[in-house]
Amino acid sequence: MNEKEVSIWMSYDLGVGGDFEGLYAWLDDHGAIECGNNVAHFKYKSAFTTDKEFAHFLKQDLTAKVKFTATNRIYIVRPTENGKTIGTFIVGKRKASPWEGFGTKTDNTVDE
């Protein structure tokens, strides 16, 4: 299987006391550049056949170098094989948006 190089944008949330040293070492080893608060971009090479396999391989590589806790989150955005762009949490999961309730959406619910 041939290695493929993929452009990755990574957003990370390690909270207070997270393993920033391990993550920063991993990002530095992969030539990542800073793209704003807790966002990095890098090119990543791996041998994979599916997008799911790629995300799994990247997560394994990260967890070998970074100590994650239950509240840590890593979200990656990348192009797919068919040219679309997808995003995936490879560590942690989505939580409630802090901006919920600030917009001007109207509630169209009818109470009977």
C-alpha cells in the first residue's frame, strides 16, 4: 500500500492540565504551523484506503505520543478521496455550543 499525503487542519482542546508538551512535540515533529488559538495545519503521510481508516491511524499515532483524558478533544478537517472536505472528532466528542441562545431564531412551536 502506498503512502498518501493529506492536508490536515486540527483543532485541539486539552483543557487545564492537558498534555500540551506531548501534543506540541507531536505537532512540531510533523511540521505543523499555527493557525490561531488551538488550531494547526500540517501535511500527514500514511498508508490508508478509507477516510475512516485514515482517522483511526492518525488517532493511534497521536495517542502513542500524547496522554489524553476523558475531557480532551481533537477535531480534524481534511479532504476526502472524492474531493469533498470532512471533519471528524478523533478524540472526544462535540459538546453544546457556547453561542446557543444568542441568535435571533424564533420559536415556531405551537403549544396546544
